[in-house]
Amino acid sequence: MTHAYIYDAIRTPRGKARPDGGLHPLTPFELMTTLYKALEERTGLNPSDLGDVILGCATQAGEQAANIAKTSTLYAGWPHSIPGMTVNRYCSSGIDAINIAAMKVMTGVDELVV
């Protein structure tokens, strides 16, 4: 079985979910774009090499509802060919997204997953 490696770890900032919260003026797409661009800069990632983008996102609502993993890649200008999967497992959304990504790499389905 192929091994899966984590090359970098990054997440969006957190803030209070209220109208005057520190992140209120930012859309979920803007937050994700900052992550994608940081991954490109920090690791030399070429988005065209990606097999998938898998995000953990609990309490999906508004702009982050309709598969934020796929729609955020489009917003960031990444290739349309990259699929996306949004995982909602409440408190374990992020770790389950990581496990699904690792499973895809370890089983040979994909070589590179964000």
C-alpha cells in the first residue's frame, strides 16, 4: 500500500460568529482563497496536479453551503477540472477530511489531495 504524507497544514482563522466579528467582512470564498494561495507559495503547489480538494466544514450555511470545496477552488481561479468534496461531521469534519484524503492517496485513487 502507498503511504500518504502531509506536506503542509493550514486552516482558516476563527472568529466570533456575529455581525461585528473580526472576520465578518470576509466571505468563505475569500478565506479559502487565502489558504490556497498560501499553499501555492509555501509548497510550490501546482493546482493542475491536484486530484481532489476535500474540506471539513460543519454548520454549512449561506455561501459556504453548496459544496464549498468545489466552489472555493473556482473562486480562487484554480482549474475547473479539480473536483471537491465537503465533509460535515461536526467536530470531526477536519480530521475526517484528512483521513479521506489520505485514503484516496493510499489506495491509488489520487496522488495529490488538498
